[in-house]
Amino acid sequence: MAINLKEQTAKPERLGPGHRFCAGCAEPIVIRQILNAIEEPVVVGAATGCTEIATSMYPTTAWNVPWIHNAFENVSTTISGVESMYRSLVRQGKIPERNLRFVAIGGDGATYDIGLQWLSGALERGHRFIYVCLNNEAYMNTGIQRSSATPTGAHTTTSPSGSVIPGKVQWRKPLTEIIAAHHIPYVAQASPSNWRDLMEKARKAAAANGPSFLNVLASCNRGWRHATDTTIDVMRLAVETCYWPLYEVDNGVWKLNFKPKEKKPVEEWLKTQGRFSHLFQPQFRHVIDEIQARVDEEWAALVKKCEAA
């Protein structure tokens, strides 16, 4: 599973240049890291969203692999159908076995919200595919609306901050744990700031004998309101503050992949982003304390779960 950087740089790109992602967007970074890590040939399905819009503006495409676009909600169903067709044709002797890997890509809107039932069904049926959630914590493609992945206190166009309400008031959905509850072979949470960890997890996901799921933080500088050249730094702080822990559930065994020597206060991550700037006003400082308390609580629970495994 070890990743050799020299070998990776020599591999042909599966997502080519010429796409239309915004400068500073983390999504193409994540896609390239994952697809380059997978050694087998791949077929990709992408839900409606930034990835689809930015890579396939007619009549061009940035994909150097077979690629399917489908509706917002059903990428898991589409790719599981392709996987089933492939297995059937191989069994019938109509096509040779090519050891293909099937990758479904969706944003947090398509994964946490609109497509969750479809994803759950595909996982329960046991199709062998890799689902990648590009988690930028809002519906960014349609104008920065809140999703159930949006963190508490974040300003979006549908959870605006004002003089009374401090942005989104609900806590984010614990989707990685919800997926782990499906008892599939492999589930992991990752960040492109820790690229080796992400790429090794992609290889484990590709090797899993059944469905696998990667929840990958992928910042949007337009929605998060940070500079285009600080993308990786902002996501690294999310990891180092334990807001976004790196862990995996491999055949039911929980494992923590990164434990900071000194856990940084979540305030350091919040202040890097304009979507949280209102929280530093006196009337909303208590929200920062509440976020810190919740992060501490969830981190302690995760460490305990991993140590008990």
C-alpha cells in the first residue's frame, strides 16, 4: 500500500489539465490524488455538481478515463449498475476480465443530503465500488447554500449571519459514522493536506472486496472565503485542530491515522475563513466555545473507540 512519490509523478494523469475548476479549489487535487493512487483501470461516475460542470463543458472533457455524468442524487445507483453489468458480461464470457475499479464521486449535497438513500441502498446491496464524497461543506455550485455537512456557525446564503443568528445553528451530520454503520468493508475520512494518508486509503478502498467509502475534506475558497493559495494550509488546520480527524474503519476495526502532538484550538482554523468572521464579534464568541466543546467531545469519543478496537 506504500505510496512512492517518484512513481506517482511519472504516471499519466487521469484528470487532465484544461478543466474549469476555480483557482484554489481542492476538488481537482483530491480527484487526482485518488485516481493516481488506484493502480487498476477505472470507470468514474460523477453526480451533478462542481466536478461535473468544471470537467465536461461541451464539447470538451478533462477526463482521461471512461466517465459518466448523472443526476444529483443517483451516482451510486448509476455506478452500481455499471459494475453489475460488467460482472455479468464477464461471467457470460462476452468480455474479458480487466480488473476494473468503479468510482462514484459526489459532493456533500449529493452525498449527505440528496443522494443518501441511493447511496445507502447501493452499500446494502454490496456492489464493489468506491464512493468518494468531495466534502466542501455546502452546495457551492448553486450559490453556497447550507447542507447537512455545513458546520455550526458558518455563513451561507441560506444560513446567513446577522445581528441575532450566528450563521448555521445545527451541527453537521456524522456521515462517516453513518456509513460505517452499514458494515461495509472499508470506510475512511481523509484530507488532501495529508496526501500520503489519502492515497493509501484510496488503494485500500480499491482493494476492498465490496463497497468502500471515502469522506474527503475539499475546501471551496469561494464559499469558505479564504485565499486561493492557502487551500492546503486551511485543510491541514482542520486536521490539526481535530475538527476533521483522519481515521478508517477497516472491516469493522476502527483506527486513528493521525493524532496531533499538540491539539490546536479550533479557533485557529475558524479565523482562516471569512464564513466564520462574524463569530469573532462579542455577541457570538460563545459559539466558538460551543464548537470547541463539541470538537473535544467527538475527538475523545473517537480516540476511545479506536483504542478499544
